[in-house]
Amino acid sequence: MNSLGGKEAGVSQHAAWVKLAHWIVTVSFFALAFSGVIVLMAHPRLYWGETGNNLTPALLELPLGRNHHHPGWEQPTAFFAQEGSPVTANRNFEIFNENGWARSLHFLAAWFLVAPGAVYLFAGLFSGHFRRHLWPRSREFARGLLRQDLWDHLRLRIAAATGGPHYGVLQKCTYCSVVFGALPLAVVTGLAMSPAITASYPFLSGMFGGVQSARTIHFFISLLLVLFVLVHAIMVVKSGFRRQMRAMTMGE
């Protein structure tokens, strides 16, 4: 969803720092998506609250990998005699648990999203980039304009790219939701799952009701971001792939 407009007068180009941040975040996102799937395959179950494991009820079981359907467990054994004691049980199946490298890649790639993302946020605020190009104007929410923009997108009637940051109202709303909502929430929920981070800042997991709650929210936000990237790619192709690539790399 890049430069679908062309309704504004003049043609401005993307700033160099916007291009650089865009491509670093893009590469980081694909690394995060790939490694995140591998990590999820090791334990394709989502929970709500502070704790969750294969012996506790899951909020959602994902049909992902061989760890989803398995023969089960041996008879659970309680650690203590009293009621409510933690239990243990041995697996009677071989699990997929080769995800150490994926966790390391996921953590490393996250910093390549956070660092340029933070630079992008500060530069966008202080340079006026957000005000000029991303904040929707009140007049753009006029009933007729918004309805027409929505209808054009649903029919994939995408205007040719202008080679610069000229966005329609739906694009602006989507970009603002991603930049100021989805991406920061994905980062914070990711930090809330880190034992090293939560040991120093336990309020992070408490914000979401527990580590497992943060993991579940992180999963659904990641799905929304993947959907955004897919739609973004379709819009780039529909609006003129070559011109869009030139505009976001070496310029027009």
C-alpha cells in the first residue's frame, strides 16, 4: 500500500532515512516471521495468564508441526501429597524441539526492527514527516471520499504510483495503525516474554495479565502484521511495481 494516490499537487520523493528504515525493518520482519514459526512449532499452544504447558488447558491449539497431534503422556504424578500440587508426566512421543537457533535469530532480528523503528519514529515526529504524509486530514474523512476510497480498494482499482509519499485516507489510517499501534505492541509483548527483561521489569508481563497472555497477544498481532505485509505487496504490484521499487531504493 505505497503511493496509491497522486491526487496531491507536486511529486515529492521518499526521504533517504525513510528508505533505509523501510528496508532494514523489512528484512528484520521476514527473519522474525520465519524464526517465529519455527519457535511456535515447538509448542503450538496458546494460553492466557501467567503459566501454561502441555498439562494445562490451552486457550487455542494450533495445527502446526508434529507437536500438535501426538500420542500423549504417561500417568501424571504429583510432586506433593496435598491438593493442587504441581504434576509431572513423561512424554511417550518424540517432540520437535530444535528451535534454539530460531530463538536466537528471533531475538537478534527484533533489535534490527526496534533500532531503526525508534529512529524512524523520532525522525518522523521531529521532521514533520508524519504530519505532512501520514496524519489523515479531517476533510479526508468526508463520507463521500472515504466511501469511494474504500470501494476502490475493494475492487482493486489502484491508481498509478507517483513515486513519492502520496497516500489515500485508508493508507494513512493503516500506516498509522501499524506504526503507532501494531508494531509497538508486538515489541512490548515480545519483551514481556523475555525472562531477563521481566526479571528487571516485572510490570511488563503484568500489563498483559501474565507471560502467556503476552505470548498470545504477540501471536495475533504478528498475524495482523503478516496480513498487512501481504496486502502491502499486492498494492505495490497493482500501483506499478517498477516505479515503486525505484522510488523506495535509488529514487526516480
